[in-house]
Amino acid sequence: MIGTIDGGVGFDIHTYSQFALGDYITGKYRRTRKTSYFAYGAIAVKIKKFVDWDANMKVYPSGYRGGDMSLGAHLALKGYLRGHALILEGRFSNEKRSPGYWQENLFSNHYVWSNSLAKENETRIEASFRVPDYALELAAWQGVVKNKIYYGPVGPGDSNVGVLQHDGNVSLTSLYARKDFRIGGLHLNHRVLLQFSTVQEVVPVPLASAYLSYFYEFNVVKNVLRLQIGLDGRYNTSYYAPSYDPALAAFYNQREVQVGNYPYIDAFVTAKWKRMRIFLKYQHVNLGLFGNGRYFTIAGYPLNPGMFKIGLSWGFYD
């Protein structure tokens, strides 16, 4: 058995500067200094190659972030079946955190606010099962956040964006599956994610997302030139995706436009020639061929149209 224990104390000092209304008289930026004190501890234990676990804690007893706390734990169990590794993992985390300074205080050309927000409290539980030799992975996440802080419209239309806080709990459930198949030189890789949010207005997510990669790999000249030729595809169901506000440099929730339900497909060729790697890709090969023509991942900002890309990588000797 191998174990380590770590711990300590420390403090954070952050200085925030912005030009407030009263500074037009003095001509000087207003500076605000925030100090927080914390203590932390961690333990990690490994029992041969079968059990690996760790836990950590960090608390802020006083200061600007006084009352904040984070807890984390991780457990990995490893077994073998006919020489193939089976890995079962679990994670737990809980975090109580103060709102960001700019979420409570902002004075700018486009936005002015002074908010008093409650602390967020987020709990997350994860479990996963992996069989690396068979390229198989199954996972599930369950998260609950109380007093979620987010950006969103504070009035009619998306032009009036501000900081909002949900008074209650929001639950997010995620199910993930990965399975890669290989038939000779043919590779069929699959990633699928299902998500369920109890309050889409606060935590918007698509019901299903998928990434597929199909390619054929073969030697043109053995030990000299090897090629991969195939397609990559991404897809998610329709939902009210966040939009982006350049004046805030932040994403905000909106309920005006749905995006998604559009496949985005790339065609690629990769080559390994001795120590050189060459990458050729035509991005968005299905543009104008099929799909609803609304190729967006966030509201108001389209994905790239069809374009050709090339990349080179040369590995030198040490």
C-alpha cells in the first residue's frame, strides 16, 4: 500500500479595477482588494494495482470568500477478466462558492449593476465503467446545484442581459456511452451523450449529442507510408442554446431561437510518412447537401461553412 497526505493553509488576494461613475471627477480607476484565507488537506492511497482512492477538502473560514468550501473523493477499482482490465470508478464533489466579483459589481459602457447574490451550492456524483482493450466506456453523472447564477434576459428581448439567480435547485442528469469497433482496417468510433435538465431556462442542454468517426486505415508502403481516410460527424438535438454578448465577454441564456438538429460532417485524410504527419480535411462537407441549413452551435453565431484545411507535423530526433 502506498499513501500520501498533504495539507496547508494560505490566502488569496485579488485586486479588481474598473472605472466607476465617481471616477469621472478624479480621473482615476477605482481599485478594490479582496482577501480570503483558506486551509486544505488531501489524502491518496494506492493498494497494489487493484484499488486507488483519494479525498480532498478546502475551506475558507474568513475573508471575502468566508464560508466557501469544497469536498472531493475518488475511488477506482481495477480487476482482470481473461487478461483484460475492467475499471470501475466513482467520484463525488461538493462545492459551496461565492458569486464572482463582476457578477455582483459592474460599471461599463453598456451594463451597470450592483447585486447581492447568495452562494451557489453544487453537488456532483459520477460513476463510470471502462474496458480499455475493447474500447468500451459507460458513464453516468448526476449534479444538483442550488442558487445557480447565470446570465440571461432581465426584460423583454435579449438586448437587456443581466445577472440572474435561480431560487431553488436545478438537477442535471447525464448518461454517456462510448464504443469503438474495428474490422480489419475499418474503424467505427461512437460517442453518445444524453442529458436531462429539470430547468432548461437556467441550465439549457440538448437531449442527445453524438460524435461519430468512421475511417479506413491501411499501409500504402509498409513501414513507410500509412493512410487514414474517413468522415467525422457531430450532431445534437434542438434546444435553446446560449448566445454570446461581446460587451460582457460572456454567454447568456436565451429563449428566442432554437439551434441544433443539424449534422456537421468533415471528410479527412491523414498520412504518416516516416517522421512526418500530414493532415488534410474538408470541413462541413455536407453544406447544402442535406440538413436544415441552420448550422449553429450557439444562437446567432454560425459554424464555419465548407473550407479546406491542411496540417503538417514533423518529429525530429532527440
